[in-house]
Amino acid sequence: MAQVRRNVTAEKGDQENRPSASEVIKTLAELQLTNKGEGKVLFIQGTKNNWSWRPMCYASQNFRAYYTLQLFNARVNLTTRAIEKAIEEGYVPQRFFKTVKSVASLGCGPGSDLCGVKTFLSEAFPFSSRGRQAQFIGYDLELGWMHYLHSLGFDFENVEINRTFVTDMKKVDVILMSFCAKELCCGLSSGKNDETLWKAISQKAKFVLVVDNEKMSIDFPSEKDQYKEFNLNDILGNKIVVYCHYSADD
């Protein structure tokens, strides 16, 4: 018994001594930011364009680094709060997250939404290893995000997210789409008959969480897609719209 206690104490001490996800990402981004001026200029261009950036921006190492330094922590916090709010509103039961084994982010960027889910799991179930055992994977067309995902211990796949991808992807417990709906929807055509993109995505996960800056009726889910909608403000003062869809059996 004493040996078990020593092992538990040692493991807890190791966890406390490890750098946080925020520290890991900050260190990596600062190393990647070799031209702060370039990164800042590209970042500001997007903030003036309703927080939307062109593909050429994401292709810049300096932009990705500056973007991450500016937004990573805020969006980790936002994802965590969005899940908490969805639970509070009764859109998804908290007990569902005890069973989560796989989480996928479409258009993952530096992995802030995945980190937000992991943070939620560790805070909601502090005595469980669920957050450490679940598989987290990010999908993105920009290969440069791979280093960020891997530094957090997440899997990464460099892939174009199109209709074929959605059709062929394996089912997971949770799908995340954070600040990418407009861009992804441009490359995703609607299905045949009345099957919408959002219905197709909801069939691939028990819980879908969509977080974005604005409501655009053409691109975002509608009531017929059976998504619930609510609003939040992020810690930067931006108004955020959240959509979620839960389909697991009670």
C-alpha cells in the first residue's frame, strides 16, 4: 500500500511539474515567430475583415505563430465555457462526457478547441483519467499546424475537408468546428435530397459543437438541422454564436 501511495504521489508531482498546454504553445509559437511584423500585419488584416483570414495568411509561419499567441488561450476558454453552457441549458447531459473516447476538430488550427475539451474533462472529472485516455485528433488543410497539435500530444492529419472527407470519416464521440464554418462550407456542397452538410456532420458524432463569430443563415445550421443555438462573449469582448447537436441515447 505504501508503494502504491508513493507512486500516486510521484505521478501527481510529475503532472504538477509539467508545463501547461498554454506554456507549451507559447514557447513553440515564440520560436516560430521569426518576423513579428509580418505576423502582426496579416493578423490585423483578418480582424478588420470580421475576424476572417485568407488561405495565404495561414500559409505564413509568422501569421500562424502570431495568431496563436493572440488567440489560443481565449479560445481554449471559450470552448470550455461553450460546453458548460450547453450542459447548463440542458442541450447535452454532463454524464455524456464521462464516456467520451474520441474528439475530432475540423479545421483545427493550433488545437485550442481540442485543448478546451481536454480542459473541460479534467475540470469536470478531476479524479478521472478520461481526458488523458481519450483520443484527440485535428484535421486541417494547413500542414503548418501539425507542430502545434503534436506539442499538445494530439494527433494531426493534413487533409482537405470536403464532402468526401465528411462522408468517409469514421464516427467519433465529439466533433468540433471553431471559427471555420464559413471557410469549410465554401468547400462542402450540400447532399442530395434534403440532407444538409450539418445533418451529415451530426451523423458522424454523438455531440457536435460549432463556435463562430457571427450568424450567417446560409452557412450555419438551421432549426431543421436540429441544432441548438446560444450566444456567448469571449474574454476578448467578441460576441460569439454557438451551435450544438446531441444525438446519443439517454
